[in-house]
Amino acid sequence: MYEGLVTTKDDIIFNFKQKELFNVVEILEKYECDVSIWELVEHCLDNKIDYSIVLEKKDIQDNTVYNCLNISSGNVKIKKEISQRYI
């Protein structure tokens, strides 16, 4: 029988705080991210993988606005991207 370690959101928060990544915790809590997003962010940061994760999507008039968490070189930033729905 195989037994594995289950990572919880609290475990990841603890790890981020130990690495002084308080801003990451604030961002992910603000956008009420699922534990799978927390795991993905932790994986990308631990392995220095550049990645972009959509945190929020809003339809405003004829545009779709995405708030994305951009991970690059171990740093995180929120980036707003706008795409036009209708041409």
C-alpha cells in the first residue's frame, strides 16, 4: 500500500512565510485561490520556473480583463491583461 504526504494550504503558507514570501501569501489569499494554485505557485518558485497564472477574469463591456500572477526569476508580479472579445 502506498502512502503519500498530502500538502495543505496551511503547509504552503508556512513554507512561504519561512521564505519571507509574504506578498505571495497576500496575493493568493486576496484572490481566494484554490489549493491547486497554491501548489502550482510553490512548485514554480521552488524550481525557478517562469509561469503565468490567471487569478481573476472579468468581462467589461467588449473586453475580457485578466489579472495574472506572473512568476519570473523567482519574483512575482500581478499583471493585468486585456483582450478584446469582439472585432
